[in-house]
Amino acid sequence: MSPDATHAPSSPCRARIAVLPGDGIGPEVTAAAVAALRAVGRRFGHAFAFDEALIGGAAIDASDEALPAATVAACEGADAVLLGAVGGPKWSDPKAALRPEQGLLALRRALGVYANLRPVRPHPATLAHSAIKAEVLAGVDLIVVRELTGGSYFGRKERHADRALDVCEYSVAEIERVARHAFRLARTRRGRLTSVDKANVLETSRLWREVVTRVHRDEFPDVVLEHQLVDSMAMHLIARPRDYDVVLTENLFGDILTDEAAMLAGSMGLLPSAALGDGTRGLYEPIHGSAPDIAGKGIANPIAAILSAALLLRHSLGLHREAEAVEAAVSAVLDAGAGDARLRPRDLGGSASTLDLAQAVIARLGDASKPYPAVALRD
Ligand code: IPM
Ligand code: MG
């Protein structure tokens, strides 16, 4: 998973990718991402095989379980997993014993993907669509590393007539492994890490801070570490987002802060994520939800899903050049959309359909018979 500095042309790769479309707009955006991956396969000479499986509400409807054993088996037999989104009003009855989200949480746990990378790099063409001033956003390039398989999401849960509880528990080992992941990542970037906790109130946060401080001192003294309380982080993330490089935090804080960070990019429809464990197999999903209000209309923005496919190419398959090609194609589409509403996603005020956007990205990826179009990757 170490970045390949040379980005030399990769030899032909055969990979099996499990595709879990899920609910709402999940099937539409994953179809676009799969189409982009197929185009990458044609353009660069790789053979990707796709295996579809059920998760979330779709799985509950089909088999009364949010994560069928066949889905886990398909994911375990794959080199990487691409997921759409889970959930929707149909399965949201607070009294329901079975919820789509349980499928996603169980899958994260089953695959051991404890480090969730959520990069935020607002594209110049979308700055005007953010509620935040463009001058605050220019040059923002941060990545949140969210611990994904611990904390209150996975602690003991109880529901009684007059009270309920969700236990938040972290072990030293759980904190160490995600901290190492984040420090290693910081070394490949600007060498700064902000660890976010609530150490003035929570015992788990005091342990978190202690462990992160020790891992830093013993193993990564070259990285600049700062600690930040989550409430003030929520404020600084909006007020001075340019100051952050790698942001490390626990599960629930990371969930909340990354929805907030999505607003820096202008829309939830743009942000991808990669969930990684100790091996190369990862789980890739847009950070947005299933958006039931627009599901089935063919208008969802597939860019977050397509960028998640780029992360899959990079982190699970080691295809760096291909990942950059997808990111460059997306960047070119966003540039084109700035001046043409027909190429701009609806969540950014345009009128492009899911298919329009997928086709525009694929056209810019080219195929084996055409030279790869020269588009700038970074702003
Ligand atoms: C996310 C989502 C999930 C989470 C839900 C769907 C369980 O909000 O990936 O950010 O809370 O982790
Ligand atoms: Mg979330």
C-alpha cells in the first residue's frame, strides 16, 4: 500500500471485485463506478471480474438478514469491495429488530477494515457551491482517518422501557493500529497529524490521547502531532480547514466530522472513502447515504462512487496510474461542468444525470484505441 513514486505502467492485473449496490441511489451510483472500472480495464489492459451481492434493506427484503452469509463470502473471496449505500424509510421503523445499517457495520467488522480514509480536497470548480467562502476553501487538502470498527457503534447496547445505553469502549491495540495507519499516511503527505478526542470528559478519549502520544513519541517523532477536542475541531474545520493535513479520530466523532467536512467540498455527492485493514483488501464507498428522495430517478451524482473506485484501484490493486487517470477524468468533468450546466451534477446546481456524468468521465478516460487525453490531475 506504500505509494509508488515512479507510477510506472502496471503489468496486467486480474482482480475480483465484490459489488454491493445496497439501497436508494446505491445501485445507480455503483453502476456508474463499475462502468468506470470497466473502462479502466479496457484502457489499461486489466481484467476485472465483478460479483454482485446483497446488503442492507435489499438483503432484508430478499432474505430477512442485513448481511447474508453469501455476501460475506463474496467479499472475503474478492480483492476489494465496492459498496453503494444502505438504508431508507422503508426499513427505518425505530422498533424494527433488523436495520440495513447493521449490515454495513457487520461487514466492516467482518472484513476488519478499521481505518477509514476520507479525503477532502475541494475542487476549484465546486468552490462556489460551498456555503463556505471560497477564500477559506482554496488549497484545502485534508484526510480524515476515522476508526471504523470500535467505539459506541460496536459496544454493548441495551434498551429498557425508561433508559438505553451504548457503551463506548476502546482497547489500546485498537487505538495503536489506527494511529499507526494515520501516522504512516501523514509521512506520505505534509507530515502533520491532528488527533481529535474529548479527553476533557471521556475516559476512552483520555486513553486515546495517551496511546496516540506514545505511538508518536516512540515510532513517528518526525510527524508533527497536535491534539484537538472534538467540539473545537468542529469549529476549526470550517473556520481554517487549510491548517489540517491528517485528522485522526474515533468512530462516532469521525462520522460527524466527515459529514461536516463534506460541506467544504460543496456537496456530499463528491466525497469517496476507503476502509482498510492490515491487508490490501478494502471496502470502498461514497460517504453519502442512500438519498431515498431521489432514488430511481437517474439523477444522483455518481462522482463520490467513481472516486471511491479510484481509491480501490490505488489501495487494493496498487494501480496508481489508473487511480490518477480516474481522478483526472473526474477533475476534467468538474471543470467542464463549471461552464456547462448539462455536465454539472444536480447537487451542484446543474442538470446532468447519473448517466451523463458517468459517460463524461468514461469519455475522458478513453479506451485502448485512443491515447489517454492530457488533463491536469491537480489544481
Ligand atoms: C457513514 C454512514 C454510516 C456510519 C451509517 C450508514 C451506518 O453514516 O459511513 O458515514 O455511521 O458509519
Ligand atoms: Mg456518516
